[in-house]
Amino acid sequence: ASDVYKRQVWLCVAIAFLLIGSIGASLVRTSGNTVQLIDTYIPDVEGTFIHATIFKPKTATAENPAPVVVTCHGYSDSGEKQDFAAIELSRRGVVVVEMDAKSHGLSSTSSIDSSPASTFGEGCGFFTVIDFLMESHLDYIDKSQLGITGHSMGGLATMATIEHYGAMQTAALEAASLPDSDGGSSVTENELENARALNPVKAAFIQSALPSSNPEDYGNYYIPVALNYTYYDEGNYTTANGNGDLKTAPEALAFVNSILPEESQIATVELGKTYGSIEDGTLRVVYNPPSLHTCEYLTPECATNLVNFFSMCFDIDTSISATNHTFLYRFLFSAIALLGLAILIPLLVIALLKTEFFSKIVVTTPEAKVTLNSKKDKLIFWGCWALITAITVFLLVPIIRLDAKIFPVVANMGYAKLYTSINVNSFAIWDVFIALVILIIFLVLYFTKLKKDGWTINDLGLKISGKQITRSILLALSVGCIYYVIVFAIYYILKVDLRAWAISAKPFNPDKISMWIQYLPWFFVYMFAQALATNTINRVKGQKHNLLINVLGNIAGLVIIAVFAYTYLFTVGVTFPAWQTAWDRVMQVIPFTFYTAASVIITRKCFEKTGTIWVGTFVNTFIITMMLVANTSMFLTLH
């Protein structure tokens, strides 16, 4: 009766978290239902498409058309990462088109070619979205006030888009200056207007991507442009000065000096100062907030900079201060909902085990047999944790870098038929490696100690019949399906995914199922090894807080890497040299820490209810693998 009561309490907590979190996140995303969210799929070349969410304020009407800004997220992310821009601009009356970049999120993969340049060659989808907007009959947008912004990869795509349309304007101006043009060698006002009409973009805000350090490379920049680059950007070692300080950075100086006459060239950039003018398209602003590349979209100062810039360029409601933000509540609420969804997983397992079909999986749960009565026992127990931690700290980066050898095409941002996500590839390799380490430790302990102590296959939680393994797989699939039915329902009813920083439960297109199947064996190996160790050699009889010890032991190495990496970055100002070329993978250890912690808890709870390690292994494998592949890139060649 006590267990039933506890489960009922936890069920109420899970449902409350889900409802409060998802409804709260939706209300923030829609600015209290004053902004309509419209899901759309924009056709592209050769049958491909771009998915986008249009944030349409209720004030944007045919009688009062609003400025429109198109956003693009970073590499291996999805459109929701630009919610800070979409929320803060739309609540100020701007229509925002938050797109999933080509080969990301709910957008289709590329079909132009399989080269690394393909996605950027398409402006990550910017060209398609902008052309659609200019040719559309959306009477609530003011096509003369169209802006773009993007983070990291999206920042590079922003610059590619400026260049793309700017080059068309340049070509028209050059043609107009030819002797046989309408105005002869002089460009007429009509020819000038025709050239400008070829460039629909009127302002651009570049996030966490640096432009050229050569002032001559800005010949096609005809519009106001702002540069927002974080001081502690993890990739700032690649700058000309080797750090994130933009005041004397050649890139920032060239960006500003490109619009200044020779006699007015500057040697130091004044951050936040406006250079040039809006009227002639020479406005340049440089921002250098004290944040991280990976946290730009969570930094209020970055949101303030973005609002201030577009307020200068477009007709925006300024009655709301640029420092008045609500976007962080979106991520807080969705994190609460995600926690509720995680709590629901073991409750679903327990509920399904009570059915006649799945109850046949259950066997008697083995007693914990590991004791720490002697110094030797304690030394072995804590020594194994120390070994796993040390291996993680010293070998994680070298191991994940093997993706360049195992999956060379995708590692270089090219397109492939299999294993098409660079981040998932890196941690699939790491998971298999660390699983082998765990299994070796287990086997050594088994043959040197456990077997001599009389341990049987039942004590290991491994014994299971063919019918039971089938039922275990079906149970895990059932839990995964219910999990994603909830995710899809929340997304399509409330227009919000459930995310906490880089961890997200979001809907996916059918092609992600193939991707999921490809990665299942890689993550299964790890989930199996972890479940085996967690519920046998690391399950100590009578040890208080044993589950907590297992959680901390599994994530200790990852936490040390993250703490060291960011302590070094904040102290020295650049990424730790040995990890620089893998900084984007090192950043992923933070969300991976939470996935690992959750999987340890789930596998223990499932073991206690079933007596075997199999249900927990399958549940973790199915759900976490899908969470990883649904929230990242898919560079699948269609040829």
C-alpha cells in the first residue's frame, strides 16, 4: 500500500510538472497568447523543404504590416535555439520566421550535392525562406523591413546570405554603369532602385561567427549589420588574435573600417557604438558580451543587443524596454516539463508490468551480495570508480576525435548514407569504448571474485527466456511510444518542445526513425554494460545512498571535464589547448552528463521491479537514442 501511495504521489508530481511546464513554456513562447505560432513547410529545390515556425503578433495585420526577421540556429541544433530572438522580437510586434536549417530539425536534408559546402551554399535555408517571403501573399508582413539573424553556423549562413543578395545588387550596379546601359556610364535613380530591389535583406545581426579580417571583402555589404560575438566563445582561439576580445580584433576592425574613409579608420573598436548610418546601409555595431558560444541564446545581454539593433533599423514597438526579457522563462518551464516526462518513465514501466502480458517478465529481484567489510573490498569498489573517472577524463577527447577516422565524410560536414550526425557519432564511439572498459572490469571481478563467491546468472540479472526478452523489448517500445505521443501532443497542441539547454524531447520526421535504428546498437552496448555494473558489482548490500553513488560515479569524469574546461576558459580566456579542435564535442559532455545520470536511475528502478537488467537497458536505449537523433543534424545524401 505504501508503494502504491508513493507511485500515485510521483504520478501527480510528473503530471503537474508536465502541465505547468508545457503550458508555461507555451504562454511565454506566445507572449501570453498575443503571438500566433504557425508551423509551415516551405518547398525548396528538388522536392526538399524547410520547416519554420512563424511568430505572428496579433498586431501584425494587413492594415498594419510588421517588420519580419528570419532566424537560423547553430550546427547540430534546431530552430527552438533561437527562441530568445523570436520571443523578444515578436512580443515587440515583429513577425519572426524561426527556421530549422537545411538538414536539421524538421527540415529535410540537402539534395544539391554531398559536399561540405552544400548546406552553406544554400544559406542553410535562408535563400528559400527569404524568396518565399518576398513572393508570398502574407499581407501582415512589411517586405521592405526584412532582417536576418543566426548563431554560429547560422551566423555564417547570415553572412553568406548578405553576400548572396549583395552580389546580385553589385552585379546590377556594374551592369548599370556600362556605357550601353539605360543611363550610360552614370547609374540612374531608376537603375539604382532596381539594383536595390534585388536585395530584399535590409538588416542583419550576426551571432557568434566572425567575418573576414580583410576590409576589401565587404564590397557586397549594402545593409546595416551588427556583430555579436561572445568574449568567452569556446572557438575564440581561431580568431586572428587568438582570443575573444573584439576591441582590437582584426575581424572587428575590418568589419567597421570597411565603411569608414581612410582618414577616419580606427585602431580600437568601441563596443556598442554605432558606426556609419542606417540611411545609406553603412551602419555597423560590434557587441562583445561576457558569455559563451554555447550560452549566447541564454544570455540576456545578447537579447538586449539584438532588440536594440533591430529597433534602430526597423519600426519596432519600443514601449517595452530592450532589457525587459521573458525568454528565459520559456526554457525554465520547458525544463520543468522535461523533468516531469523523465519521472513518468519508470512509472509507465511499473504500470505496464501490472498487465497480464508484461507481468511474465518479472522474476524475483536478486539480493545485493556485494559487501564492503574489508579494506580490500573497499579498495576494489572505490578503485574501480576512480579508474572509470580517470579513463573518462584523459581519454574522452582522444576517443571522440576518432569520428574523423571512422566517419570522415560526416566529420567534415559532408553528406553520407549512414551515421549522418557528427555529434551523435562522437558519443556513439565513446559509449562503445567506455562500455568495453566497464565490461572488462566486470569480467575481471567476476572471474577473480564473484564466481568464487558463488554468483550465478540469476544474481547478475541476466537470466531471461526468449519470450521474456521479446516482451521486454515490446514493453520498452511501448514506453517509448507513450513518451513520444506525449511529446508530439504537447508540440502540436501547445507549439513547444520540451528542452533544457541542449537536452530536448521534440518531434521528428519519419526519416529520423532510420537514423535511430542505425545508432541503436552503439548505445545499446553502453546501456547494457551500465545496467550490468550498476545492478551487480556496484550494488552494495546495506550501503546508504547506493543509487546516488552510482549516479555520481558514472558522471564524475564528465563533470570534471566540464568544470576544468570552463574554469580554464574563464580564467585564461581561451579553450584548453589540447581540447581546442574538439571544443564543440567537449561542450556536449554537459547534456550527456544528464542523460547518463537519468539512465542510471531508470536502470536501477527497472531492475528493482523486474529482477533483470533487460527492461532498463532497452528503455534507456530506445528513448535516449531518439532524443539524441531527433535534436541534431542529419546530413543524409539523397543521391
